[in-house]
Amino acid sequence: MSEPAPQPTIEALTVGQAAERTRVVSAADLDAFAAVSGDAKALRFKHAVRIGDEATPRVEVIEMDEAAGHAVLSTRCLVRGKVMAEGEAVVRLPRAGRGAR
């Protein structure tokens, strides 16, 4: 498993910024999802995700509240050209000079 990317600061993000990463889904990925979500029927979204599928999760900054220190992200995961999961996430980010928690 690769190291997570460093967490950006609230000042480093702008609306419209996006990131994505493509990887092949493994049994360990499904186990990790089940452990974090508490869902033993892991990846039960709009369409089935299978071991060996090439998945591309994507996040995009759609709203910023710098005063509150959080951003709203649009999230989406594609497999075989189909949207497997989508939603929004509100994330709290550190300020420059304070470091990630």
C-alpha cells in the first residue's frame, strides 16, 4: 500500500481543483472498506465493484469556507465508465503553518 499524500492546507485549495487516482481493486481494498464502513457487503453502491476492476475515484473542491477552515468536495468513483458511487464530503483542513492533525 502506498503512503497517503500530504494533507493540503485550507489556503492551498481553490474551488474547481480536482484530483483522481486509478488503481486495480484488490481483496484487501474490499476488506478495508468493510472495516471502515462497518458494511460487510463492501462496495454495495450503484453498480457492483469487483476484485480486479480498475477504479478511478475523483474529488473536486466545489465550495470553500476559509473562515471555518473547511471545504466541500464532490466525490465520484468510476469503473468501466459507470458511476459506482458519488456524493459530497465536508473536510476540515489545517491552516498554513499549523500542520496537519
